[in-house]
Amino acid sequence: MADVAEAHDRDAAGSLNFLACIGDEVTRETVNRVVSHLVALDAKVRAGDLAFARKAIDPKTPPDLMLLDISGSTEPVAALEEVMQLCPRATRVLVIGSVNDVSLYRSLTSLGVIDYLVKPVSGEVLHDALAALLDDSGPDGGPQTRITAFLGVRGGIGTTSIAVATAWYFVHEFHQRAALIDLDLHFGTLALGLDLEPGRGLREALEHPERIDSLLISSAMSSAGDRLKVLAGEESLEETMHFHTEGFGPLFDLLGNDFDQLVVDLPRALDDGSRHVISNTDTFVLVTDLSLAGLRDALRVMDLVKRIGSKAAPIMVASQVGAPHRGEISQREFERGLGQNLDHVISYDPKAAVATARHGKALPQIARSSKAAEEILAMAQRLSGRETAKKRSMLGRLWK
């Protein structure tokens, strides 16, 4: 079989450039077979290793997607990093190898590799991985940054903790890069909950959009890990802030150059800035408890979302369900009053909450096996887009 496989029946103008460099013939044939059914790819499948890949990349027209074989490389991480430096951040990379090693996997994902597949690779596994990759790619061929905004209808129901845990899962479960943004610059607790000192610069960026640049934003961010950053502030209560709604677009666009996921924690004050974010976010998560006050305020926020013309219908999440101090009504009664079912229900776990606050870490870091963490994981999977991609890929097993 030829080393170059052109995908069938595709519109080349709308295709993504895909380069695969595979060492062995069996895996190369599998790749050829799979990509021939993915009409979104303008695919080139070559015989070669990482050294060959360095020569095959054209800096003027770098690939949108790459599948690279690290088998036989004595220093695969260093060699792969050299290859990836020849491409822009928008290039998405999958890696195939022969060693099943967790430490290698972590080293690869820390470079920005989306996934590592161990030989022998079946057509089904490869198809699922590529389908998920294509699902995350924007119409211009680059990765599409997703913006998810969280709003709690009541205070003290764990909205910030849920947002932090969701971002943690984006990074550690789905190997994405995430930025957490706390828009409550007076009372926000996002940085505090991760035992971080808030940076300086977010207020300036939102009050003076013309000053937004990469230097300002990078200096304003705090680090919660290699691929998890925090943008927050702690302004004096004596000062009144005036954010310009036109500042959010440039801010999010700039962050989109470096992050796959933007997770925004909104203040309950619902100022003009918050309303602007709600109306333009990709996903809006509305967090409530099962109290009558929570029901009332959830209905009020849902009505507001409709009136401001949000492009995203709220994802309804009940938090701290089962807490004895919440004065809950039954879930069935709450849903009847809400006029719809809850999308996710997160259980009350006082031990995990206390441990999380004490150690300044995300819930999954402290109590990953807890019921609450498992429920947030299910939600994070949905918000990451991986759940949808996996379901779609299950329909496309054409090589059997």
C-alpha cells in the first residue's frame, strides 16, 4: 500500500491538514484505513520516525493535526518536543508508541500531547481518538477554546468548588489546558480555595481593554499547575469598579491562544460584565441547592438568561444535595417547580469539603473516590465535549 493515503470524497478547501509519521507497516496500514473514512482530513501518512517528521513539516503550512510514532526513539520526550516546536500551538498531536508506561504518558501530556496510544493500535481505538480530536477543532482548523461560566443562585453552596474541580478534571482527566477566571474581584474565593495569592492586572484589563496584551495577562495569572492557571483579584472594598463589556472579548480571545478551556466563576451581583459573559458563553452552568429560595432564584436567573438572549441554555446543577442544614424539598418537587429535570446532582460530602478547604486543593485531589467527585467528573466529561465525541465515534466503525 502506498505511504500516502488521500481521504475519499472530501472538500479539500474545508479539510484539516493531517500528517502521520509511522514506523511500522502494520500500524501505517491501520492509519490509512481509518483516515480514509474521516472526510474532514486532508491526510498524508508517511513511513518514518520523529527525525523524519522534523523534515516533513513545512513551517509555511504546518499540519493542523499530527500522529507521530515514538517507537525506537531513545529520548522520545526530548525528540518530540523538538518536533512540536516547529508547529504552532493550534497543531493537535497524538502519539503512538510501544511502551505502556504511566510516567511516559504524563511526560507526553505535559508537552501538550492530546493522547498516547500503545501498539498494537486497533482501528476502533484510533478512530475514537481522531474523532475526539476533530470534535475539539474549530472551523479554522485550530482547537476551539470552550468558555464555561458558573453561577450560584445562592451563596455558600459550593459553586466555586465545583468550578475548580471541573477545571482540574479538564487538565488531569482530559489532558487539556484550562484557565480559571474569578470575576468577583471583591469577594471571590477561587484563588483562596487553591491556596494561591491573587495576581494583579485583571481589574486593569477589564477597566482598560485597550491595555490588554499577553504581558499584562501572563503577569496577572497565578499557577495551579503546568496546565492550570488562575486569573483573579482581591480589590479594596472601598473602591467601585467599572468594567467595560467590550473588554471581555479581547481578554477571552487572548486566553484562547494558550488554553483549551476557560472556566469563569461569576459573581451573584450579576453586573453588566456578568450578563455579557452569560449571553456569550458556550456553556452556562447554573448551580442551586434544593431549597425553596434556591428554586425561586433559579427561576429568576433562567428568566434573565432568556431575556438577555444567551446562546447557551443553562445546565442545571443541584449542589450539596442531602445537606441537613439546607432545608431541602424533594428533588422531584424541586424539578416540578423548575419545570424541567436537573442535569446533574452533586451530593453533600462534609468531610471532603473540609479537607478541600484545609489543604487548598481541588476536590478530586483530596477525595477523588468520593461520590461528589465522581458526580462532578460526569459533568466535566459532558462540558469537555469528550462525551459527545465518544458517542459519535461509536457510530463510525466502518473498518470491521
